[in-house]
Amino acid sequence: MEIFIILKAILLGIVEGLTEFAPVSSTGHMIIVDDMWLQSEEFLTKYVANTFKIVIQLGSILAVIVIFRARFIQLLGLDRLGKKKGQTPTSNQLKLSQVIVGLIPAGVLGVLFEDYIDEYLFSITTVLIGLVVGAILMILADLFGPKESKVESVDQMTYKQALIVGFIQCLSLWPGFSRSGSTISGGVLLGMSHRAAADFTFIMAVPMMVGASALSLLKNWQYFTMGAMPFFIAGFISAFAFALLSIRFFLKLINKIKLVPFAIYRIVLVFVILVIYF
């Protein structure tokens, strides 16, 4: 039984790692896979099971930190430590303050409505709604976004664009909508290239997901036991490994195929789930 539980955790970690940064909703996929087949709530409480789905995202976040380590070093100002006195940083670089501006809207709403989201929105029905509505937004972004991108790199972003993308990111609080799906769509509609919007999405995801995981851990600490730890560790490691692969692949792909193919996948997935599950 213990080995079977670990295999379930590894599978959920693989789903998380492969889908976290593609605009298809990793949370939605984990809810679908878990509720329909794995049913982790049979051996974990509801709150621990939901918390696990958030905590293993830390594995994916670690992958982002590894891949974007140079960018995070620059944002934190650590790249200036080795420079000679008198040298000034390049002005046309993404600033930490811009990232913070982008984080504020979803961060505030996430804290205010975290209990409601955990209690009422983690279900297959709400995920299917999020997948469809998010797919529509992605199609609209590709159809009506500027034909020529004005922002090819995150270093060209303005504070206004960061704030608007931050507000659009609030849609991702609905499971199934997808953080990357909402923010990349928002960025494209604002004139950003798909790659620049994706980069900003990944950078914002680190503090956002670390904060969400920390909040969930603190709130549900009493539900954790030593018996559940192997389940969490296995999920974390598999999410990290597969996120490393999927992030590199996605970043090479996004400017070429854009968002519509992902939107079509989401709609097809909803149709398949409706046929199988309902």
C-alpha cells in the first residue's frame, strides 16, 4: 500500500511538472487526475490533499529558479556585488518593483478569498468551467492582440503593463483558468511577445507560489504527519524533474505556435472529461 501511495504522488508530481507553466492549468489537471482516478482523499484528509496540490508546486518553482537564476540574481541586485565602485546598473532592465506591482492584485485577492477557494472551487465542475473560459481568452488574445509586438523582452515592460497583467492574473485564482494562460494572454493583448509574456509569468510565479504554499502549510500544519511526508517528498521531486524539461521546451515553442493550440487542447480535454466523467 505504501508503494502504491508513493506512485500516486509521483504521478501527480509528473502532472504538475508538465503542466504548471503551459497555459493548460496544472491545478486543474491535478484535480481532474486525482478526483477521477487517484482519489488521494481516501488516505489523506481533504485539506491535506488540497494542500499537497499546492505544495508540490514548489518543485516546479525550484525548476524556474534554476532556469532563470541569472534573472533572479539581477532582480535581487546580486549581480552588482562584483562590479567596481562607480559602475551603475543598466537602466533598461526589468526591476524587482515591477514584479511586485504585478503580484499585488492576485496576492491581495488570494489572501482574502483563500478559504472560499479551497472550500468551493477545487472541484471538477469548476475546473471545466475555468478551462473553457480560459481557452476563450487565449483565442481572443491571439486573434485580437497586436500583429507586431511592441515588447519583445521583459526588460522593455512598463509599470502600467506589469499592473494590468497583475490584474488579469487574478483570473487564475479560479482553478482551471491557468496562471500562465491568463497572464500570457494579458501580456499579448498589451502588445508583448508571447515569449516576453511567458518570461514575466514565470518570474511572477516564484514569489506568488511560494507565498501560497507557505500560507497553506501554516494554516494546515496540524494535518501533516510523518506518514504523509514520503507522499509529499515524492511529489516534490517528480514535479521538479519534469518541470525542468517542460519549461525549456515551452519557452522554445511559445513564440512559434502561440496560444491557440493550447486553447484547442483545453476544449478537447473538457469534452473528453464530460464524456467519461458525466
